[in-house]
Amino acid sequence: MKNTSRSAENSEYRNKVISWCMYDWANSAFATTVMAAVLPVYYSKVAGATLPGNTATIYWGYTTAIALLITAFIAPIMGAVADFSRIKKRLLMIFASIGIVFTTLLYLVTTGDWFVASLFFILGNVGFATSEVFYNSLLPEVARPEDINRVSTRGYALGYLGGGILLAVNVLMLNLIEGKGFASRLCFVTVGIWWAVFTIPLIRNIKDIPRKNTIGKKYNRLYVGFRRLKKTFGEIRQYRQLLIFLVAFWIYNDGIGTIIKMATIYGSEIGIGTNDLVGALLLTQFVGIPFAILFGRLADIIGTKRSIYIGLFVYMSISIGAFFMTEGIHFWILAFCVALVQGGTQALSRSLFASMLPITKTAEFFGFYGMSSKFAGIFGPIIFAVVGQLTGTSRLSILSLVAFFIIGALILSRVDEKEGISRAVKSG
């Protein structure tokens, strides 16, 4: 009987882990097709076709910065509301629905509609990024402590696979359907459908963990969210190592996020063809799968921080290489280098953060995690846009990202992860 019970428990655990990972599979379609591959090029060549010079690139930089700014304010409040109300999954569903709807509405964007494209992308990105706060906060509840690195990297690996499969379909659509603009608009619709369908396993198989409501039911949830947010601002300072890590992550992830968001529109500006841009990003998705998993195993051998250092060094090299990029083959090479480290670096950052936070405040603290990454992520696209506006070219913009990786790595070196984990365990 014990063996049967243990087998059933392990089966349920695997089911929950797979269901959690499948949301990465689902929403990565937005990150690949909309955020990275198709929309930036469509924005440059169609929605922003009436704009002069490199103005479309500049406006895209400001668009992504605004989307991140809105999410930065929403994320910590929603995290506090989720922990108080025990509705992480429900809030994930709400914000995922917002992302799905406005992603699908991008189908309506045509020539010269750069403002509408910016508006729909901002709202879609807010849904995408805020839903990830609740998704990430479920990680320490879904994964056993000894599995957290592997589960986190497995999520990224499945995200690469899912996003890559749909991107491959979208590449075929762009090449087989007459009219690149119409094909691009159909791609946005496929992302909405994909995202919706593959969110279903998480909705069906993962439940919020009931917690005692210590504040009382008489309070409005949003009011309590603000109240708890204020309290969390004070509490997070008690977790010194966690706070130092947040600052480091804030900086280096800004560089990573800017490369993801600006790579294709930068490549389009300097004359690299659409097939090279989208094809190289498709390569990134599939090459990234084994390397995301490899980073999880590498962290078990050399440590999480050292593994992140490797990723940041590669990113620094990518920024320098992009400054000299002139041909399609260069973009393919740099995309391959991104694939080596992107999933692993971000997954290990997530799992390192999760290992140093108290289990009773996962959504609140992941709200801060989301805030630090989104709020800080504003500066990369803004710097990219401002430098491009001042110089008339985006080459110096891409080179400026080197500073984010160097400074982030230096601050990360000050994090004592053992002390951080010990502090989290004591807090319970």
C-alpha cells in the first residue's frame, strides 16, 4: 500500500510539474513570434512604414519601455493581492487572457498604424509579463526544494520548444502565404490561439495552496494589496542577500531583455533581410532547448552563480559582436551564441531567487522580482532609443549594453547564496 501511495504521489507531482512547465510552452509564443521575431520587423516595415529614418526603431524602444513601466507598477501590487487572496492561478488566467486578446487584435494593424501597434503590444505585453509574476510564484509550491533548478530550467526548455515550434509554423506561413503583411497578421492570431490552448493544463492541474487569512475578510482585496505591498517594502530589506541579488538581476537582466526586444528591429535597420532575422531566431529556439537543460545540470556541478557568470560573459561578447555586424551570417552566429545562454541564465536567476525567499510570501516577493526586472528593464530600451536618436544609428546603442552585464556581474559577486537560503528557511 505504501508503494502504491508513493507511486500515486510521484505521479501527481510529475503531472503538476509538467502542467506548470507547459505555461512556458504556451506564453513563449508571444516572446518569440510577437516580441522578438515578427512584430518588430512588421512594426518597422509596415506599421511604421510612414516614419522617416530610424524613427520606427526609436519608437519601438519607447514602446517596450512603456510596457515595462506599466508592468513594474502592477506586478508587486498584484503579487501582494495574490498572496492575501490565495488566487494566484485566477490572476494568472486574467492577465493571460488580456495578453491573448490584445495579441490577437494585432491582426487589425496595417500600414501606418504604428500607434495602434504600440498600444496593442503594450497591453499584450502587460498581460504576458504580469501573468509571469503568478507563474513564477507557483514554482516553489510546485517543485520540491531539491528539484527547483531542474524544474525551472525544464520550464525554459519547454518554452524554447513550444515557442520554436510555433515560430517554425509562422516562418512557413511567411514564406508560403502571398503577401508578407497578411501572413504576419495571421501569425499574431496563431500566437493567441496557441497561448490559450496550452494554458489549459496549468488551469486544470494546479491549485492555489490555502493559507490562513490574517488580515480579515472585511478589507477590499486591492486595498489589502497596497497595504501588504508597503509592508513588503519594509520586510524585503530584512533579506539582505535577496535584496543584493535583486539589484544585480535588475541590471544584467535589463541588458538581456533589451537584446531580446531590439535584436530584430536593429537587424532590420542595418539591412539584414527578414528571412535571416526570423530564421536565426528560430535557430535560437531549438538550440536553446538542450542548453537550458545543460545549465540546470551545470549549476549542480559548479554552482548557480558561476553558471550565471558564464552567461553574462557570453552576452557581453554578443553586444560587442553586434556592433560590428554587417551581414546575415553575422546575425545567425550571434543568435546561436544567445541560444547557448539565454534560457539557462534566466532560469537559474529565477531559481536562485526562489531559493532565497520565504515560502509564505512567494507571490509578493516574486512581485518584487517582476518589478525589479520590468522596472529596470525600462532603462535598456530607453538608452537604446536615446542613443540611436542622438547618433542617428543604433550601433552605439547595442554596444552600450555591455555596461549592464559588467555591472550586474560585479553586484552578483556580492551575493552570499548560502546565507540567503538559510535566512529564507528560518523565516519559513
